[in-house]
Amino acid sequence: MKKILSLLFVTTLLSLSASCQSNQKNKEAEALAQKNQEPVEVPAQDGLERAYFASGCFWCVEAIYESVKGVKESISGYSGGHTKNPTYESSNTGRTGHAEAVEIIYNPDVVSFETLVDVYFGSQDVTQVNGQGPDMGSQYRSIIFYQNEAQKEIIDSKIVALEKEYGEGEIAAQVLPFQKFWEAEGYHQDYEKRNPNNPYIQNVSIPRLKRFQQKFPELLKENASH
């Protein structure tokens, strides 16, 4: 028993060490990007604006945002990397630098960017590095993208508040200047809605959506339910 407990203790320490190292690398990459890249601002179109987030599997995140009042559409794709035209297969190698992300098309008269940020942090494990739930790897890391300094200030203030709760340096999300969003393959779009009996959707995606809906009922569209 003592040997088993010792082995578990060592395994836990190694896991925590690897997580800390991964988070340090992510934060170094974040600092480099903020220093060397100017954010790209996407112009509003027909009164609608766009925002970009990465938080684990994009099937889950897409469904969460589509349940929010003021969100017209949520599109699955890839962002945050260094290669052109990423695919699901290439991004899953972890070598493109891209993470599974979503493009949120929203009405700022109904829902603010600040509220979308609250949705982002409120629908994930904010301390999990390079993944969410069972999905692990750099392609599943959390990234919140800003298009201008006003957005960055909102994000930074939310992180400061969260760090008071979880501890300084414990928030895993990278804060990156937005560069480009690559739309994912067609079969990924509205995946949860179109594949309700998929085992992953049943066991991971829908429970994550329900947890969010229970936490933020005031933000939901009238027909947003599972």
C-alpha cells in the first residue's frame, strides 16, 4: 500500500510539474505575441460584431455561445497558430500552433463583449492547462483573443479578479492579439445539434452546456435548452 501511495504521489508531482512547465511556455508565447503582433480588428457588418475564443473542443464551445441571447451565430474553426489553412487532422498533431476556436457573431446592443468574456471564463475550468476535461493537448488550450486595447483591458481585469479567487498565475488562458480565424470543415459546424446521440456529445458536451446554463440562466435565449 505504501508503495502504491508513493507511486501515486510521484505521478501527481510529475503531472503538476509538466502542467506548470506547459503553462510557463504558453505564457512566454503569449508575451512574445503581445510584443510582436498588432491585433487585427474585424469591422462590424450589418450591426453585428465578431469575437474569438478557444476553450477545449469547439463542438462544446460553439453550443454554449449559441445558447446566449444576442449571439446570432457561433462558428467552429482554428486560430492562434502559425500555419495557413489548418485542418482538423493537422491541428490535432499539435504542430500547427492552432487551437480549436470559435467565431462569435453577435449583436452588441443585446450582449456586450464583456458578457461574452464572462461566458468564456464561466463555462470552463479556468485552471486547466492545454485542455478542457478529457481533451488534452495544445490544440485544446484556452485562448481569449482581443482585437483592440479596450477588449484587452476587459480581459485583463477579469483575469485579475479570477486570480484573487484561484491564485496568481493559476489562470491558464492565453491572452493573444487576434490575427486570423480559419473556418473548420463543414461537418464540424453545429455538431452537437446535428449529432445528439454521439457518445462524446452525450457524455462531455451536453453536460458542459447544462452546467453553463444552470450557472447563467439570465443570459439564455428563450429556446436554449437540452
